[in-house]
Amino acid sequence: MVNYSDALNHAWQESFGDASKSGWEEVALGALTGILGVPTISRRKSGKMGLTWQGGFMEDYKEAKQERENT
């Protein structure tokens, strides 16, 4: 039976190929997108269009702040 680290390494190579060739770029960009979120253009409460961020830590921060204020 294969141990956990060997199984993880095998799954990584199956999904992304050899780490020295490629794959790490996609992982790094995915991590940054998850942390920072993505910019979007949306209509604000004032009715004007504007640039906002969707997802990422700022959205989580705003939700936590609203929950704190409501309790």
C-alpha cells in the first residue's frame, strides 16, 4: 500500500504534470485569486457603475464586520 505523501505526489503529477515544467503557475494564480478575489464592474447602490472586488479576504472581512454589527 502506498503512503499518503506518495499518493499526493502521484495525484499532483497526474493533474499538473511535472512541477519543474509547468503547473505551479496555475496553482499560484489560483491561490492569488482565492486570496485577493477578482475585480468586477457592477452597479453600486447609488446607481452608478463602478469597479468592485468579488470574493477574496475583503468580502469575508466585510461579511464578518456586518455580522458583528448586527449582533
